[in-house]
Amino acid sequence: MPTLQTLITFFGVAVLLGLSPGPDNLFVLLQSAQRGWRMGIAVVVGLCLGIIVHTSAVALGLAAVFAASEMAFTVLKWCGAAYLVYLAWGAWRAPTSVKDDGDDQPKRTAQAASAGDFMRMVMRGVVMNLTNPKVLIFFLAFLPQFANPALGPVAPQIFAFGAVFILATFLVFGAIAIFSGVFGKLLLKSAKGQWWLNKITALVFVGLAVKLATSQR
């Protein structure tokens, strides 16, 4: 297993990576602003579940097989781009939930928002993470750099680093979700502010889709 010093160093690097602007933290930022911090945390949970899949693929050697396949990379990136366009369309057409006079329109119950919606946002995070082939290739290039064959089998070390990466991701992205959710709550009190937030979210999703579709290995 990795030494404690190596794990601490890896944790610090993972935190810095989480703070660096990228599709995932931008996705959390927008979803939290648009739907509230709880739904943002749900997206973060989904992204972390996706990291488990990527870590397992690297540890089991599946990532190397995927990275060698041009067709697999292309199919996955187009699936991811199509999903982002779908989310953009939904955000663009999303209705405002408040009136200009400040009176709330009928809202869903808290129970509905904490059950079905939470799971739906978790799955949104999972799909967002797994349909980006560059994430898998990044893990393939990043995690093994910290593994030391002299300390034993590499696969358990990869899983350990994956667990630390998940912890760092949850802490950083969770903080982003809470901050963005609180800020977004102010915008959602205004029908005009909510309208602009929906449109900006849609345009950003389109931009991410174009970036993903035109990405190369």
C-alpha cells in the first residue's frame, strides 16, 4: 500500500486539480445555481461514483484497452456531447418557478425533491463523468504515476489513490455546490434572474458539448 506521505501528497494534488477550471466543477457550479445546493451535492455524488468506475478500469487494465481504441473513444465522446446538448435543451426550455411580483408559484413537495430528483441528479453526474473519455485517459496517465511496484501489487495502490481522489473531489466539489447553491438561490427569487440563469446554463452546456465533440485523444 502507498505510504502516508504519498497519500497526503496525492490528496494535495487532487485538491488542486479539483479547483482547476474544468467541465466537471463547472457542471456542479451551474447545476447547483440552477437547482439548489442539495441537487448540486447529488451531482457530486454521481461524479464520485463515476470516479470509482474509472479507477477500477485503470486498476484492472481496462483503461489501457479503451485508450488504444479510436472507435471506443469516438463513440463515447459523441454520446457525451449528445447528452450535454440534451441537458442544454432542457435548461433552455426550463420555465421560471416564480413570478415577477415575488409570489411563488406552486412548488413540488420537499419529499419529491429529496427522493426522485436527488437520484436523477446523481445519475446525471454519473453519465456526465462516464461519457467523457478524456477523464478515463487522464486517470490512466495520472494514477499510475504515484504507484510504487516496490511496495507491492499496483492494483490495490490504484484503488487507494482512487479513494483519496474521491475524497478530495467530494470536499472541493461539495464546497462549490454549497457556495453556488446559496448564490443561485438569490437569483431564483427573480423570474428574470432565473430566466437568464437557464439561458446561460444552456449555452455553457452547448459549449462543453462542442469542446467534447472536437476533442482528440
